[in-house]
Amino acid sequence: MLKRKIYDDLLDWKRKSKGQTALLIDGARRVGKSYIAERFAENEYKSHIIIDFGNAPQDILDLFSYESSDMDLFFAKLSAFYSTLLYKRESLIVFDEVQQFPRARQLIKYFVADGRYDFLETGSLIRLKKNTENIIIPSEEEHIELLPMDFEEFLWAMGDEVTVPLIRKCFESKTPLGQTLHRKIMNDFRQYVLVGGMPQSILAYRNGKDFEASDEAKRRILRLYRDDVSKFAAGYEEKVYAVFDGIPGQLSKKEKKYTLSSISRDARFRAYEDSFIWLNEAMVINACFNATDPNVGLALSADHAMQKCYMADTGLLVTHTFMDTAFTDNELYRAILFDKLDINEGMIMENIVAQMLRRGGHRLYFYSRSDSANRVNHMEIDFLITEKKKISPIEVKSANYRSHSSIDKFRKKFSPKVGTPYILYPKDVMEKDGIWHLPLYMAMFL
């Protein structure tokens, strides 16, 4: 059993909603939506019914299509089909993979108004236009995202519930952890980076700390993602494949911005824009946009034609990078485990920071300005976040970095708006030159 933080959010929804809204869990494929919905149903209700619309019999689909006007008869038939007694205000009905049958989602309005039972939906690819274009989205539907398991959840799965509270305490007091403890946590963090946050990968790994079993689980997920592209991106699937397959190569570049000319000399953003949107809405990637003028706000100045595409799960990126070769040839496992990353492989650590910032509720932005005529104006800031109405620049560095000239230039140029600057790197907590240097794993608290 895997402990997930979203469970507390489900409890909070049940307590506050009291049946007045349904809850939709939105997330990428294989992120654990069905698992958490089933555990919640089993633990918190007197009875429950789970309808898997990915494999629902025709009798159930017909029930939704033709017999939903009589609620008494509808629920009586549903109860009889699943051989489950339903209790007023004590039963939960789960619509699993609801994107496969949009009609059921549209009926949520009437089920909630009926008020007898609670309703929980799960869906992947739920934001794609193809899965919503013929229905009216019910206003009685609340949304919650389920993202890959974070570092703390990974440690829980490994039987460790004490480390992250200690890290949080040191973060809040800006106190070093000490060499021995920091080394131990970085070792655990590197394992998390390699395994990733997909539940199937973690379950495969924790049985003997088997990286190869984890890698095979991630390969199955990546193949599933490719199958989804062929099903749900019909008409431009080749462009989605091209963008997706190019992610490791783009991130391995120094500046990491996605350059379409690497796909085709004649490629233009307008022709590929739908491909980036598809991958982002399928929650396969975390898109990071260039905020061209932080003075006016990050979202207001975001240039969507200039973006970095991080994988939503770093463990998947590690496998995706060497997808066409055997596990034994994947050099990233050795490089990360033994802290031997070269400059190109540093993309992995930048990707995990993007993943942790996204999990922390941040939209992802960076700052890039090129000026060959005047190097003073040339800047590359990996991430920008908003803290207390100020803009905090973040750079991801190796342990042996020599300078932070871009942060210095950024602080000078946007001084009235700049908050606390951060450098995330593999060493312990330190303050230098007015910049807080934090271990990579502390990105979860920013």
C-alpha cells in the first residue's frame, strides 16, 4: 500500500461538500488515480460502486444513456448489477476513467442534485478537447490534480516518515543539516530521481531496490503514452511524437529551450503548437514559459512560443533518454548514483526541480534574454517563482559551479521586484553573496 497526500484532500472534500459537489481527480495515466479512489471508497464509506468506463459493459452504458431520467430506477438497477446495497449519504459511486464516457460526466449535475450519494470521478487526458467537446461540463464538479509521488511520499514507501519533517525544520530555520545527514538524504534523493514518482515504478523498485524492475515499469508507461498519442491526437500524432521524442535532446542543451529547427529546418511554432498543448494537457510534460518582463508579472509577460519542456516525472525522463537501448546501457543510473553527472546530464536535476516546483503549486517560468552586442543584458535564469509578491530567481547548479552572473544581473535589473534569490545544488545549506544556497531536495518547500 502506498500512502498519498491527496487522501487528506479527499477527506476534506467529503467533510466540506456533504454531497453538494462531485470531485474529479485529474492526472496523467498510471499516476495512481484509480488506486487512491478505491482505497478512499473502501475506507470512508459504508458501501461503494466503482464503474470502470474503460471496461464497462454495454448494459451499464445503456443505463446512463437511456434510463437516467428516473433516478429511483437508475440507482436500483445500478445496485442490482453490482450486487451492492447503496445507503443514503453513506455510499460512494466512483466513475473511473470517466473521459471514456463523457455522458456520465455530464449527468453529474443531476446526480448531485438528487443528493443521495457521493460521486468521485477519475480521469486522464480529461482536458483534451476531444473528451469534452460534446458535453456541458457540470458546475457542480470540483477538480483536484494527482501528480507523481513527491520525495516525501517516496520516502514513506521506503518506510521513512521522519526525514522530511527534519528537512523542513532546517529549511525554515535555514540551518545546515550537517555532512553526514546531508549525504544520506542526497543518496535517498538520487534514488528518487532515478525511480521517479510513478507508483508502479516505486513498487517495482522497493522489492529489493531493483532499478531494472523499475526501469521496465517505466518503459511500459512510456509505451502506453505513445499508444495514447495514436488514439487521442489523430491527425497530428506524428508531430506530437516528434516533440515528445525530442525532449531529452532539447533538455541536454545548455539553455534547454525547445528549438523546433532540431525537428525540421522548416518547422514553425504555429504548426507544432497543438502538439505542445496536447502533451501539457495530457500532463505528460511540465511546460515552462519565458517571462519576458517580470516587472509586469510572470503570467502577463509569458511568451508561449519560447518554452522548455520538462517531463512531468523525472524517472520517466531517465528511461525515455535511453528508451531504444537496454537498461544496462543507461549511463544515467550510474552517473546519478555516484554523483558523476556531466554538464549535459545536469538536465536531470533541472527536471526534478521543475517537477518539485510544479508539485508545490507553482506555474513554471524562466527568464531568457540574449544580447550578443552587450553581454551585460545576456541572462539565463532557470526558474522564476512568486514569493510574497516578489519574484525569486532560481538557478540549478552543480556542486563545483564557479559563478552566478545571471542572478547578479537579474537582481540589478529588476531590483524593486526581486525577492530571495536561490541556488539549488547538491551541497548543504549556505548563504553567500545575499543568495541562499539550498540542497536540491529542499526545492519541495519553495
